[in-house]
Amino acid sequence: MEQVKTRSRHKSSRSLQINPFKLSAPMGATLAFLGVHQCMPLMHGGQGCSSFTKVFYTRHFAEPIALQTTAVTDVTAILDGGDYSISEAVKNIGNKVTPELIGLYTTGLTETKGDDVSGIAKRLEVPLVYVNTPDYEGGLEQGWAAACSAMIRQLTNACSDVDDNLLVLLPHVSLTPLEVEKIADLIAAFGFNVVILPDLSSSLDGHLGEKQAALSSGGIRIEQIRDLAQAGLVVSVGASMIPCAQELQKKNSQLRHHHFPHLSGLVATDELIRMLLDETGFHAPPQQVGRWRDRLRDALLDCHFALGKTRFILTGEPDMLAALCAIISEAGGKVAAVIAATDSAALDDLKAERVMVGDLGDAEDLAADYDLIVGGTHVEALADRLGKGMVLRGFPNWEQLGNQLVHDCLYQGGAYFLCEVANAITRHQHHGKQ
């Protein structure tokens, strides 16, 4: 049966979400600022909001997470316009550490009361980037992208000349630290000096430091952010990152932009390699790249027999879903449904029978339509209750170690992912017969 290209999103039939997996925009901004060297994320909101975020990411990455809060209370929410809470929080941070940057971002509470973070930030004599990220608008992807745009807008210097050897990589929030590193390494193999914004590949990659740091360790440096507009080329990955690339182009109209909805599977990786060959004039990619392409082609053949008879449902962030849907479809898998946390252009034209913005309650309603579910930790209970197969991907994954080392993109990661899914299908079928 030929896959159906879905151009519009279906709305959930229910009037409320009963089993949500959506994450907030402030959580996305937190993660973005953790990709900046020696940065302190400062959440302007209640202490519970920051505590939840800190615990969430600590469990997912199995790493200490640097995060501070303005600790807005019921009283200060009514009486204070944000000046006192923010200035006191900045003062407290300065008494303990000396960050190279403070990333100030809002929550639903402080946005609702209308705090002027822009005006307050301009009066503070510290290196600071501010961004509005209300909980009630968008989600994880939007918060990450908003923080990236704010850093470019407020820190990057405008210029008119370009360095054709300098390339800026703008990855979406669902790319793991190792995936970001692999993409950057591939681009660097073509002779580019790659700068990544934000760069989790060196801050939350699971490396063992000499001691536990109070600030983000690794990541892009402030001086690199200031010089981003000197790049000859910017590569954005994921629909959520297009506005960030456009923000950078405002700093230098000479900068060329190449966008990729995702970099998973054979077709998408071929497009990246083709672009790099065109930009550099190389006649062929490095030999090992071609070798991994052959391995992915073999994996597509080997795994087709398992995936071709399996119906999938995918849940998570839109940019991640676009990538997973593409590679599963390439191997012959039938994507019965895609359920996204938020709406996005990434959901257009997916090879899926149904695309919707919803929650795991929708996944339960569609139980008769699929055999295996892909998503974060919250799908585990659902899969167990319904007797479905499961592959864990996205946020959060509290059941497995090494989330920062998961690698599903490019030729190499695509081969790994297909084999993992095929093996999960085989295990599920074996246990189902017992």
C-alpha cells in the first residue's frame, strides 16, 4: 500500500489532554543556554518551575545541570515588576560564580504579570541575553529556537565581509550531543571550520570533567557568537531553526543559507553531501563517508523485512518526528500516526497516514492501528498496557543511560537506528508468542 502524504494536521478529538508529553518553552531555552560556555541559565519564575526543569534534565542526561531562578513568590508576583527579583538573582549568582553570560528567560507567571525583562536587562551591568518564553506559547522546540535567535540578535556583530571557510551549524533541540558532533565532524571533513549554536556536543556530551562545575562546561564561546556573521555559510537543521538562520542573515546579507528539515536516512544525507560537494568543489566525499553509505543501504535491505510488516506510531517534538518518519518510511515501515507535542511546518508532507498535535491519550485511542510506538519514557507504561513494541527516543528518557550518545542521523546513525528498531520488532514478536 502506498504511503499517504499528509498536508494538514488532524486535531485531537478530545477537548483536553489527559496524558500529555509536551514540554515548555522555558525548558527549551534552558537547554539552549546550556550549550554556551560558562553560561548560567536564569529562569524568571517560581522556584518550582526551575526545580522541575533541573531534575528533569539531570535525570535525562545523568549530569549535574547549572540553573538558577529568580524565585518569584505570590507576594513578589503582585508587588514587584521583576526589577527586584531579577537584580537580586543576578547579584546572588555573582556572589558565587562569574559567568561569561547569563541567559534570562521568562515563564508563564512572569509573562502574565507583564514583567519588562527587556528594560530590566538593559539596566543590569552584566553580560546577559534575555528572551520571552511563556509556558503557554509553543513548546521545547520554540523555546530553544527563541533563545538561539535572542543570542544572535543581542550578541552577534553585524558585518559585510565573509569567511568562506567558516560555517555556522544551527541544530534543532532534539539532536543529541553526539549527533551534533557527528554532523559537525562530517562538515569539517570538507575543510570547513564549524561553529555550532548552541553546542551541546561539548557541554552535555557525557564527558567526565575534573570536578563538578557550577556553570555550563563546554559549548560555544561568547566571542564565537559575536563573530557568527563572518561565516560564509549557515546550515540549519529542523524547521524550528529557520528563524534563527534568518536572524543571522540580517547581520550579514552576504551569508549563504542551506536548510535541511532533518539529516536522517539515505535521501537526506545524500542531499547534505551534495551541498557540501557543490560548496567546496570536491569531486567525492571522504572514503569512509562512502563506506557508511554502503552500510546504510545494506541495513535498509536487511531491516526491510521486519519494518515492512510493522505499523508505527511516533510521538515527540516535530523536528524529531520528521526525521524518524523519513527513515522508517525509507525502510518500508508503515507510519500509521504521528503525534506531535506542538504544531510546526515540520509536520507538513510527512509519509504518515495520520498527523496530529495531541498527547498519549490519542495514542491509546489509536491502539488498533499500530504495532510499535516510538517516544520518550512516558510511552513505556502505554506500550506495556497495550502490549505494543517500543523504542525510546526524545525527551525524556529516564530508563536508559547514554542518551547523549544516541546517534540516529547521517549514514552511520541511520544504520544503527534501523537495526535497533528491527531488533525491537523481533523481540516484541518473540515475547508476544510466548
